Amino acid sequence: MDFKRELAATLAQAINADSDAGAEVDDILSAIEIPPDSQMGDYAFPCFRLAKTMRKAPQIIARELCETMELPAFIEKVDVASAYLNFTLNRKEFVREALRRLQARGADYGKSDIGGGRNVVIDYSSPNIAKNFHIGHLRTTVIGRALYNIMNFVGYKSVGINHLGDWGTQFGKLITAFVKWGSKEDVECDGIQELNRLYVLFHEEAESDSGLEDEARAWFLNMQNGDEEALSVWKWFVDVSMAEFDRIYEMLGVKFDHFTGESFYNDKMDVVVNELRAKNLLVQSEGATIVDLSSHNMPPCLILRSDGGTLYHTRDIAAALYRKRTFDFAKALYVTAMDQNLHFAQLFRVIEEMGYEWAADMTHVPYGLVSLESGKLSTRKGNVILMEELLGEAVSRTLSIIEERNPSLSDKESIARDVGIGAVIFNDLYNSRIKDVVFSWERVLSFEGESGPYVQYTHARACSVLEKAGVDDNSDLISGIDYSLLSDQASFDIVKLVYIFGDKVQESAAKLEPYVIARYLVDMAQAFNKFYHDNQILTDDAELRAARLALVYAVRVVLKSGLALLGINAPVKM
């Protein structure tokens, strides 16, 4: 039973019985609220919106509905507070329904089929080849991966694409620098660090030697023309870079379905330019070829440089057409920084101008900046915070905490890895993605605050209780319990949170906001820890023990599932 929808249907019936208001269930459903104080009730319905159609004061409407509506069995009582109807649930009925629903679904609890198996393409991470994977890449990577998991959970088929920055004139510069000052041995030894050094050196030398830019353009032209030597060196740079990227992705637990970077679309851009020209969308401007978007209050979208070279928009249009043709997506998400809002607004508008209605299915998913508190990071390379070193530092610090608090814990290194890296991910996802994130080691690795380790520790605590009780990984203990024994406030608060897990995942998917789930998990952890401290779980009373263990099991299920959606492991011991 969906209690909230059933209540909405009951309200709609009562409203329509007393007037010609024509109340719709979905409209009533959207208006039902959760009171800020549980003492006021479990659901609340404001009657303000009914005043116009029912031609009465909202307070009078609330009082009359309270007196006349027939309460369903799952509602214990209804009270009036000014223009609000406050409904209190029958706790035994609610607990029974919530826990049986979880028992029926097990690990699939909370899943839905909203997506209907349709494809959603998610473009995320997308680092530049030959440049270090740094903290600036963290947000797109973990937000994108969380959305990948969440969209799968609500019934879509996620397609993760890493649109690598693996093409452009910078590779002509890098090849020039490598030929002049580099060696294969140094690159093989130092990887991206050496490639970065060569790239910086090129620009330093080019300040006094303008001929270097000509050499770089010649090398890139060779790449574009399919020269084997140029492409061989370029491909080697890609492989060297991917070795570092893959290590970081493995640490983060991130995978992709396709690594189709910019170079993948080289042979597909002439088609795009020809189509834009055939549809009379191209105009010349100061030597460049553009799509004029002034009628949409946007700057022009650059398609070709004055020398005929393609640009980011050209490649992104080619990529969008390819993805629609290949995956027939229902949604296409681009997880990139907020400062690219204009770029994607132009991209979507051009595709719409090309006559493709599916441009409406494309969404930019922006996020704010990430920074660190001054002096809090132990390893710096210039102004770049290297991701591999940040994650390594997180694991190292977590291991030190474990050594101090629980030195006899087995498999400490693995747990430190799960907790340290999970802490970094959770810290990024805990707030709305458009907000800037300030990285603080003290907050990130806290076992007591609103943090990943706090949620993971709560999961481990639930696992420990079940292990001591001899309960294995199944939900049979929910069958046959006395649900009335879970009617105390601490227990009921947990059940209400368990019940809305699927709703929270759906809300997260609709808003494209992983923080909805992250904050839900903190709420659940706080509710469980209050219950844990207020109640003896492994009591001698067999019936009470069974009921409370069923609640512990439910908490473990949703905490593990919720963490997994965020891309975080849930250790059973900490």
C-alpha cells in the first residue's frame, strides 16, 4: 500500500462529496506534507488551495473535512491546526506494511521501473589526456557515477561515457616538445608528470622561439592527415595517460561503458558541417563559420575556425548525433562544471535549430567548484591537487584512525580504503551539486558528524548486532513478528524512513541530485543510533528481541543500498 496516495484518494473523495471542487488525487498528493514535528502527526494537508473552489475560509474547510471524512484503517486520527489537517498513522499497520514491503523486495527494495528500460546516456569525468587527474575532476566523476547508479535503480539503462580530451593542437605541441627534449625512458618512468613537464617547457621555449608554434601545427596537421608516426606517438601518450586514470578509477570504483573521446568523432564532423550548411544555419563572421544565435539572446556558436579547423561545439554536435543514433536515448546528461552553462545552452539550441525534437531530452548537470582549506593538504604540486595523492592520503589517515581506535580489527587496509575513499566521495555528494565544496580533513573523516564514515559506521554497527544475534543475510526474521512492539517513537521514526527510501531515490533521480540520498542516509544513521542507545536490542524478551532485530535488518538493507547508489562500499566491520 502507498499510504500517502491512499490518503490523497480519501481526501479527494471527501472534498468532491461536499462540493464541485473537482479535486484530483495527484494534485492532493503533491500538496500533502510531512509536519516539522512528529508530535503534530505523520502527514499534513493544507486547505488553502481549496478556498477558491469551495468558496470557504481554509480553516472552515479543514474543520468540516475533519468532521465528515471517513478515515481509512491505516489512519489513527485526524486533528485540525488552523487550515491544516494533521493525520496520525496507525503505527502497527504502518510498520507491518513497511517491513513486509522490504521483506518482499530484499536487496531490490526501493527499486522502481520509472525508466521503463529506456537508455540514459551520461557524459562524465572526461579528463584531458597528458594532464594530471586532479581534484578538479573529482566532482564530475563521482556525481556522474552516482547518477549512473541512481538512474539504473529507477528503471533506466545507464550508458556511461568518458568523453576524453584526446585531440587538439596541444598534442602537436606535446609531440614537438617530446621530439626536441624528451625521451621514451623518462615518459615510461614518470608518466603524465613527464608529459606535463614537456608541455610546460614547450610554452616556455615558445616565448623566445616562434618557430615552435609552426612545428606544433605541422605535427597536428600530420595527425589529422593520418601520418603513422604522429599518430603512433599520440596513441602512446593516450596509453600512458590512461594508465594513471585507470588507477584512480579503480580506487574510486568508477567504470565506464564507453571511452569515446574527442578523437572518436574526427571522421564524423564533415557530416555535421554539411548538414548545418544544408539547413542554412551557417554564416561567416570575421573569417569563422558560426551559427547565429542572437535571436535567442546568445553569443554565436563557433563551428569552424578561420583556417577551417573544428571546435568543441562541432565535436559535441557530432557526439550528440552519434549518441542518439547509437543509443536512442530517452535522456542525455552532461555532468560538467557550472561555467559551461553557456556552452551547453548553445549546443542544445543548435541541435534544436537543426530540427531535432530530442534536443529537449538533453540536460546539462552543472556543479560548483571544489577547494581545500588553506594548509590542510599534505601534498601539493604547484597549484594542482593530484587525485591519486588525495585518495592515498585519505586512506592513510583513515588507517591511522583505525589503528588508534580498533587496532585488533582484521583486514584494516581494505576497510581503510573503503572508509577513506568513501569519505571523500560522500563529502562531495552531501550538498547540492551547484554549491561549492570546501574540503576539510577533519570534517571528511569524522565518525560522528554528517559524514561518510558516520553512515558506514552505523551500517557496521547494525551488522554487528545481527551477527551477535546469529542472524544471517536474509529477511526471514521479519515474518511473524509482533509489529505493535515497534510503536515507540524511536522505532517508528526508523520505520518511516525505511518506508520512504524508494521515494527519496526517485526524488534524487528527478532532480539529478545525489545529495537527496546522502542526506537521507545521515537521517537514517541518526535515527538508528538514537534507537540503538534508547533500546536494548538483544533483550531476553524473545518477541521484543525479534521485532527489534527486524528493524536492525531493515536499516542495514537501506544503508547498504543507499551507499552503493552513491558509489560507496559499506564495510560490515569498522
